[in-house]
Amino acid sequence: MAPARNKVMISSSTLKQLFVVTATLVLFGLLLFGYGIVTFDTPPVDMQKFTMIAVGMRKDEVVELLGTPDNQHDYDTLWEFSRPFSWPVVLISFDDEGKCIDKHYDY
């Protein structure tokens, strides 16, 4: 004789809850994906202000124009401005005296 199988019964309210949770997660995922598509190639700073950055500017002058950098590398001589889920990056290099020696927009 074959063993008896236990049937699992799921109530209609549980199915409705499962549907709502699944639909919410799918909608959230689609919104996040759409946000990523729209902002993927958006520059991390105002490009008009980026063009105002000049060799010899002090760090405080750069912060005044572009804001606080997202990352600082190489003992604070390389600043990176970026956005979450996007490619464009702005890099500002400084000498040991804290003066700008180079700027780069990587897109």
C-alpha cells in the first residue's frame, strides 16, 4: 500500500497576503531598476561648478563649489565625487599643501 500523503491547505487570506507581499517586492524592484536607469549616467556634481575648479584652488574652495567628497584616497590627496548606482565619477587631485593640481570627469 502506498503511504498516505498529507495535503497542505493554504487559506485564501494567506494567499492574499502572499500576493500583496510579492507584488510589493516586484514593484519596489521595478522602481529601483527604473531609478538606476534614469540616474546611471547623471553627473555626481553640477558640471557648471566643476568647470569652475581651477588648478591652485584650496580644498575649502573646492568644497564650497562641489560639496563634501564621497571618498578620499591616497592620504586625502585624491577626492572622489560619485552617485549610488551610477558610473560618472569626478576626481580632484591635490598636492601636499592642499591645492588642486588636476581634475577629471570620468563618464
